Amino acid sequence: MEFKDNIPIYLQIEQYLFRQIAIGKLPAGQKVPSVRKLALELTVNVNTVQRALQQMNDQGILYTKRGEGNFVTEDKELLAQTKRDLVNDELSKFVQNIRELGIGKEEILPLLEQYLQQEDNNE
């Protein structure tokens, strides 16, 4: 994982784990890798991983079983909301970047449809 300089690393780890949850690599009820394993995998400090996991615990995305570790919540609505938030973040970045290129609202959808059609044809 490559970290951006302008965003705190623990927030990037959170986003990484949110994505893992959203795409089903960490499904509801599954144990999250240990703090030490994540720190080694992501080549970051253990305290940084711990901070990210604590934030996710505070948000209810993860819960801790004493002596066993952290687990992904089984609250389906919370997981769905988390995924919607990720999608909205990505859409916000996309729209901002497109508008910076001078593309107006009415041009975005046709361009996106054309792009998706080309993607389908290339598969």
C-alpha cells in the first residue's frame, strides 16, 4: 500500500479496511487481522494501526472480543451505509476532477456512458 503524504496514515488505513469490508474481503463477522500483522503488511507503526482500528471501533464498524481481537460488525445497515459513503467519496473526487477539466454537468453522463461502453467492449 502506498500512502499519500497529505492524509494521516491512520485515516488511509481506515479507508483501506473500509474498502476490504465493502468488497467482501472482510465480510460481516470476520476477524480482522491482528494489529501486528496489519502493521507488518502495511509497513507502518503498530500504534498507527491501533489508532485506525480504535476509530473503526468507535464508529461501530468493528467490535472487539476480549482476548480474541477485532471483528467486522454484523450490522447490515451500517455496512451498507459505509459502502454508500465510500461510493459517494469516489463520486465526489471524480466529479471534482472532471469539472476541473472544464466538463459541465450535462457532458459528464454521456462521457461516462461512452467510457463504460468502451470498457465493456474491451472485456
